[in-house]
Amino acid sequence: MRHMKYILPTMLLAMGATAFVSCDDMLDMGNENVLYVDDNTLKSANDTVNTFVGILSQLQKIGVRTNLFGELRGDLVTVSKIANSNLKEIAEFNVSDDNPYNSPRDYYAVINNCNYFLANADTELSEKRYQSGQAQAYFVLRAEALAVRSIRAWLYLQLGQIYGENIPVVKEPILSFEDAESYLQTAPKMSLQQICQEFISDLEPYIDWAHDNLYPYHGNPGRQGYSGSMPSRMSVMPIQLVLGDLYLWKASIEQNPDLAFQAAKYYYDYIVWTPNAQGNTIDNTSYKKVNVTAVNRDRWSFSQGNFESMAYTYYGWFNTGSGSFGSNDANGNFIGEVISAIAMDSVATEGHFNDLLYLYCLNELTQTPASILPSQPCINYSRNQVFGEIYTPSGATEPEFVELAVEAVPESMRQSYYDGDIRLGSVITRTNYDNTEYQAIRKFASMGRSGSVFSTNATTRDVIIYRTGDIYLRLAEALNYAGKRYPACHKFAYYILSLGLDQYVMEDLVKPLCNKPDSLALSYFKFNNDNIFRTQLSTETTENNPVLNPASNGMPSWYVTQIGIHQRGSGHPFLNPKYYPKNADPDTDLESYPQQPARYVSVTGTGTVLLNNLLSKNPDLVDSLTNRENIPMPVKDPDESAQDFVARANEYNTTMMNYSDLYQKRWKLREKAWYIDQTRQLEPRQYFVVDSLLNIESALETCFEGFRFGYLMRDSYRHNDATILANRVGERDAALVGKLSDKSNWFIRWKGLIGR
């Protein structure tokens, strides 16, 4: 048998099947990873592993440039004086043909491997597997085929975003030079809009395979830094998310809110999807770990304190222990947000190292500064936010909304970018042992291993493709535009940013504002699984770990799992009158916000001991029972037997417990009523306000991830106004405004691909 070679002219690629080079960390499967021309059909699971892993290895070539084309063309970063000319060309929209990042042939190399797999994999091949004691037919290659089809669609979507027009779309494998010449003449050339439609049609017939819970699973190849289920899950670009992206782009380009609603449905489908692997049910919390926004956020902790303008003393600290972007718990289980990533080599001298680490971060080995820095617009987006929380000072009875001004932070604790929204400061600065600040971006410094999140030498690092926060933002983006068809979707989108999603948000805040068509359309979105989706509006919630903990008194204590995306760096936006002013006098918004009553604390003892303990542990409840309910604490009558007094003390204890439960329920009702009232006061120009908030949140949450330019493009398409993108990018470089006011200049030119 002989190795099959893929031979194409310069326009597409020149590669062999033996170019399926595995990275040492993840993709070296200990075999030659070759395909044979004598028998092109992939018939076994072993064939699948070889070809699928080969495709993943080829993705390594395009991971870094995909990020750079998406970020350097946007408004959030600027290249430093030490940056090489290749980076400067991208930032200046003047990319030459010989720029090493301008190589579409590397995208086509992966595409051709995908085409070969899809043309030859026998997706009807099945074997008998047992689930719940029942024999079932398991289709051996369908999980991988679905993943490969999604990868191919995602690759073409990237080509469309980078090159814009006249993209050759090849869906058949090219096996010889002669085939390549033929395809050169006949392959359709598509625009970004046409690519979206082409691959929507290509993917949707296979969505039921995802509904059958198929997920590729190849175990853990021993890659350091990941738990056993991580490599397989992270290698997949879920079909629901790729379809969501395709519909969101198509909706924006065609200015079609109905398509945006379809995009939102696909994003939602992924969020509530429980995958399967090897034909066996995989528990949602141990395999697909990323369908909630989680309570991890960067914040200042409040205790009794003093802002200079107030009568309280403030002490705060930055909570660095709950980063949003990825870590492991004490047992080695991944607890971060990453859904999908391109696995890269861990050593700079090997194969395909993630150069983003040394472009965005200080190179600790050579002490070379970062080549890519936050732009002034990025800094301004962060600085212009108002951080604040609801806070009840000691001795006070009413909560207050307290804003944190940078002046309130002790001088010894101040660092760059820790004003306004503090995500930028948490992501991009690090204080060395000599108290010197320098840039080290957490998003690229650690994704799956405990230890120093900032050390650029310590861990394996990859290129993130999908992350939970990004998906919720795209869901909000799609919903807000869909609101032009279903107006209640504006509020739906707003709560993703401000509060999070659960059944209470949907039932109490969104659906009461629906007309009949809205109500029918929004019935598709259900967040009524209390084991997964819980905001602070859920019954008996406290902010802690996303698990159910029975309280000692038998009352369940449900922990919050969902927060608003803006809450990740700006305190509590829904309670912040300056985040989304709702009436003529924002300072009065919180006047009726109900204070949570004291919660019952169980104690031990009998008789007088029990009553003294109750008074010590529950003074507010005791006072409330005495003054509000006219139920005084028992006092022993001299003629009363000890047994009778103990019985009365126990009865009082039970009464206190029951009233505490009642108070908590009443408080929840009052809190929900307050939220509903605030919701009804939202300004009529909902779409434009939420649209503005989405632009801000895109900058705050996704900076440095390579998504910003795509967001700006979609926003400009939706408004049919190229100057939106031009003016925003112009804030970091005014010389680009005129150039980018012409949409044709948004895209990169490459003579070999688009004939210019």
C-alpha cells in the first residue's frame, strides 16, 4: 500500500496525508496517521481516530491567525512599537501577500482533510452497545462525522470574515494535481453571506445526530493539565453553536430579525443540551460543564466601610480567586468556561506553539514586552463603567446601592485598570514580587491547570474557540435583534447582561410583557431546571457554589448558578440605576427595594439555655416576633414546672423557625415585585439601549479573544451603516475612518485566493 498525497497548486494547498502531524501534548496517538489510496473508505473506529486527530492537528496552523485577524482589526488593541511588521499590517488593514498570517491555503489544508473524511466515512457502520441494560445500535463514525462537518463550516465562516468575497468553496476531496486544476476552474466563489447559507444547508440535515447525543470520545491521551473527559470535549465545535453563528451572521448581513431568532434558538439548544459519549449517558455536570454563566466574577468585596462621600468605612479587596476563564479544582476537575479550543504545543520550539502567549503577554524567558496592548478605547470602556453593590451598613435597616470609586481603594492596593469595570485589570495586569506591574493576559496564560495563572512558562495553552460567556453574549445579541420581530426579546437579552436566566426571570420578568405572538415564540426557551439554572430570584438562593446543600433545619439552600454577564466585573448591574436608568430620577430606583429579613439560625439547649441561645443567635427575629407579631419570648412562671417551661421554649423555637420561613417567602415575593416594577419602567427605546449595552459588554467580556471585529461587522451590517465600524476602529486610529467607511476595505486581500 502507498501513502495518498493531496497535491494542489498554490491557490489552495500542497500537503500529504502524512502531514497529519500530531502535537506532542495531545495529538500524538503513536501511529503513522496515514490514509491509503487503495481503500478510501473509513470503516473502523481506528480509522476514525487517525483521521479525526489528523484534522485536529491541522487546525493548529490557523488558530493564532484566526485570533489576530479578529482582534487586531478591531478597536480594543493596538500594536506596540516593538511589534513586527506583520502585526502592524493587519492592524493597519494593509496586509501584503507575503505576510505569513495571510495564508488561506492553511485553512484549505484542513478543509480538504474534512472533505476526504466526509466523502469516505461509512456513517452507517454500527455495532451493538448496551445502555440501561438494553442493546442498541451505535453508529461508530457519526459523532466524528458530525464534528468534522461542523469544523468545515466553521473554517469557511472564518475565511468569509477574513477575505469577504470570492471565497472558493470546495466540498469534495482533492486527491491529485489534475483534480485541483479542475476545481480551480469550477469551484463556486462565494461571499460571506453565501457561505452562511451554504453551510446552514450543509449542517441542518444532521442536527438530529446531535439530538441523539453523539459526542466524539477518544479518552485522555495523557495531556498534562486536563481531566479525563476534557480533550475530547474541547476538540469539538458543537453543531448548535456553529449553526447559531451562521444564522447570526446571515441575520445581520440580510437585516432579518427572524433569522436572528433562529440563531438564538440554536445557542439555547446548546446551553440546555446534555451530550453523550460512546453510547453511554454522560452526566451533565461531569462532561459538559459549561451551560451556566456561573457565579465566578471579578469584584470588590464590601465590608463595613467608608467612601469619602459617605459615613461608612470601606475596606475592600479584589477577588482574584474566582477567575472566569478556566482552572481546576482540588480534585483536578475542570471548572472553567471553555467549550471548545484548538490544542497547541506547550513548547515554543515545537510544532505549533500558541504565539498569542508572547504577543499579548510579557515573555518571562526573554523579558520581551508584549507586542499587543489594550487600546485607549478598551481602557475607556472599562473606566466608564460604575461598579456598585447593594450594601446594608451595620446598624442600618435599609440597603443602599454603594458605588466604588477608584479613590476609595487604598493607595497600596491600586493597580492599572482597576477602576470602573475591573475585568480588564484582572485580566491584563500582574504585580511581580518587586511590586512592578506588567502585562500578562490571563485568558492566554492558563486554561486548564491550577497554579500561577500568569506564568507564561508553566502550563499547556490553547486557542479558545468557544467560551460560555461568549455564547451567552451572542445569544443576547441574537435576541435583541430578534426583538424587532418579537419585542419581549429585548428584555430577554437585557437580563442576560444584568441578572442571568432562570424560570423566575422568564415567568416573572419577561413573559408578563409578552403579547400573544411573543408568548408563543418565547415558549421555546425554558430555564426551569432548578438543578442547573438559578439566579438570585430563585427560591432560597444564596451566592455560593452551584450545588444543592440541605440546611440543618431541613430548608433547602439553593445556590446561585447564573449571574448577568456585566455582573462579572461591575458589581450588580440590575440594581445599578446608572447601568440602565429606568425613570426620570434614577436615585429613587432603589427606594422600595426590599431588605432580606434575618434568617433563622438553629441552636441547641433546653429551657432558659435554649431561649438565651435563640436571643443571642437570632436577635432580629426575636425583635420582629415581639414587635411585629406580638409574640414575646417566654418567661418562666415561678409556679410553672420545668417540663412545661421546656415545652413552651421548644414551641417558641418552632414558631421562630416557621416565621423565619414565612418572612423569607414574603421577602422573595416583594423582591420579585420590585424587579417587575423596575422592568415596566424600562425606556421605550429598548432595542437601541440594549444594543449599546451589548457593544460595551462585547468590549468588556471578550477583549483579546479574537471576536471583536466580527461583532463590529455584524453591528454595522444590522444598521446598514459602515461608519459604525469605521468610527469605532477610528477611535484607536483616526486615519482608518475614511478607509473603513467602504466595506470592501474591511477584508484582507490575497491575490492567490481572490484574484486581486
